[in-house]
Amino acid sequence: MNPPQPAPPVFNDLAHPPQGLAPLALSVGEAQALLGQWCDHHAQERFRREGATENVALEKSFGRTLCEDIFSPMDVPAHTNSAMDGYAYRWQEMAPNESLRTLRVVHTVLAGQTWRGQVSRDECVKIMTGGVMPDGCDTVAPLERVREIGADSSQGHVEVDTRLFQAGDNQRLRGEDLQAGGLALSQGTTLHAAAMGLLASLGLSHVRVWRALKVAIFSTGSEVLALGAPFKSGHVYDANRLSLTGLLQGLGLDIVDLGVVRDDPQEIKDTFLKAQNLADVVITSGGVSMGEADHTKDTMKALGEVVFWHIAMRPGRPFALGQLGQCLLFALPGNPVAMIVTFLALVRPALIKLSGKTPEEPAFLWAQSGEHLRKKPGRTEYQRGQTHVNEAGELCVRLTGNQGSGILSSLVQGDCLIVLGHDQGDVEPGDRLKIWPLKGLI
């Protein structure tokens, strides 16, 4: 790990932010940069603590994050072997202009077997996929590409059309996947199915990973009903906590669900203090706007520090980052779409850093606008879109409908977010747009 870095700047007074930052609202870029500083600092602190790593069985490592580089203890594959069921022969000893070649079968090599015999230029070995290539043989002719002569090809002859092959065809060379001492996987790699298979190919049964980041979540609002509760006039069911759970799944996190908390300062305080003892990160939704009963931000200030809370973005303007002891707090807006968009743009990258994962860049694409879009400069907008390919083979995008920050159905109907930049104005049909595909994110 790098040496400890000084804590990034903190400001509570929106009228006097750090030099260079907007006095009323941070741009998305400014917010991401400031958040990145905070997460770099807190990640380093977290990774230095006792118990920051653990050794886990490989079969239970899916989604976990490597805390160290892994170097291959062996060549993979360990031997040059056949990639096909077929006949191994010495291609390099072909006679000039030779096409059809009759070879005598002298042995059969099954998968995992090694045969130490010799093969002359007029001989071959029947070999199964995974069988170790005999000395001198450099090419495999697949079973279906040769003519077998005699009832028992394992003891008879085969005819090979050598024009169909090049030297080295259908063999897997020793060390062509990994060489002994070479880097197999880097620190920060998130272990998925292929990475687990690669580690298994090295004979590793356990792997050292960062301890899973513990994330406590709760929703705030006296009008928010838990699922299963009788419906009451003027109330809403808690969609945010379920959406947030879905957003967090797949990141290899340990999720602690603290339910719904009423708009009561003492309840919010008690929940924050409980979360502080249970988690590394707390994520809330609601309670960060200007309403009289929005106590989350004030409680965060009373218990710790608030870094910022107005972002020049739509949806999702109210947002707060705070610190309570060693615990980071993210307070997201209460409107469902605003909560999801803010999470994707700001919180998801932060959690990836805090987990020790290698940072990932958003997979933006470009598409042609299918309609006029209204946009005021001075904020970043994330509008819900649906893509299609037109007759010319070009990727196009249109809005999914009502773009209100509480309209979840328009997000469900879409497959991307249309990203309209901070300084961008209205968009005309045919203009190129940046889009953010949602597959794998929500």
C-alpha cells in the first residue's frame, strides 16, 4: 500500500466551498473528483486496518476482490498437448509438394497420458484431446479430416491431406496460457467465473481477498411504508430500499438492511450510530432536501461531517457525503429514479474503490437522437432512453416517456441513460448523443 495521504478537504458551509468549486451546486465532474479523493483516502485507511484481508476457499470467492498479485507457480498448460481428437504427426518432415500422405498408426495416446516412444516421418499417433504430444510431432489432423484405412485405425493406417494443415495446427503449447513466474491476476481483480477457473488451473484451492465491504442501508420518511404493511392514504411503499439492494448485489458486498426510519431526529441518530458499529459505509435515501422534516443531513452534521450536498444534475440534485468516525455516509435523494441515477453516477464508483477493486470506466456509447430534447446548460442530465438500430444500421435512441424523477416505469422501459453534458443545450433529431447502457448496472 502507498503511504498514508492527508484527508481531503471538508466543507460544511455551502457559501464558502473550497477554491474552484461552485458556491451553490457542484458539477457532476467536481463531485466525482471530490468523492474520488475521499474514497482514495478512506480506502487506504481501511486496507491498513487489522483484519482487512481474509483467506477464502476458491469455490466461495465469486465476486470477491484480490488483495495481492498472483503469479503462476507453473506453466499452463504444463505440457504441449492435443487440442483435438485426431492423429499427431511430423508436419515439418513433409516431402516437397507432397499432398496426400499415408501414415502408419503406431500408438494411441489418451487424455492425460504421456507416451515416450518415437514417431518417424511415415508414422503417426492416434491422440485424444488433452493427450501429451509425442516428441517430434507438431501437428494434429482431426479425426473427421482424415481417411482411415483398415478396420482398426489404432493399429492400421490413415491418409492425410497435408494441404489442409499448417505446422502446429490443433496443438496447445506448453505455457501458452500462463508461464511459470508470470503474472496471472492483478491485485484489485474481481473474481468471476473465468478468473476462478484460471486460479483453479494453477492448483490453488484458496485465495487471499479483501474483506467484503459492509454496507448498511435504510430508507427515511414517515410517509414510507415497509412492504407488507397496510396501505395508508398519503403514504408510499418503500421502493428505494429494494432498488438499492438490487444495485448493490453483484458488487461482492456484505449488505446490512436497517429498514425504514421515520422522520424523527432521535430515530435517525440512533440508526446512524447503530450503522456506524455494523458497517464501513452507510447509504440512505431521502431526507437531504430543503424540507422541514428532512433531518438526515442535519443529523450527519451533528454526528460527524458533511462534505457536499447539492449536485448540478437531473435527476438527483440533493446528495450528501458525510463521515462518522471511520464510516462513510452517502445520503441519496428520495425520488426513486433520482436515487438510482445518483447511485450509478456517484456512489457505485466510490464503492468499487472502497472495495479495493480496479476502477472501471463507464461503458458509454454514441447514438443518434430520434427526437428533439430540451436541455438547459449548467447541469448534467441523465434521461431515460430506449435504443434501436435504424435501416442504415445506425444506433438510435429515443426517450421512454415521462422523465419525472419519481417515474420508475420509464426507467424499466429503457435500456440506457442519455447523458447530456453540463454545458450542453437542446438536442435536435439526428444529433449524436452519449448514452450509458444499463445492462449489468440495474
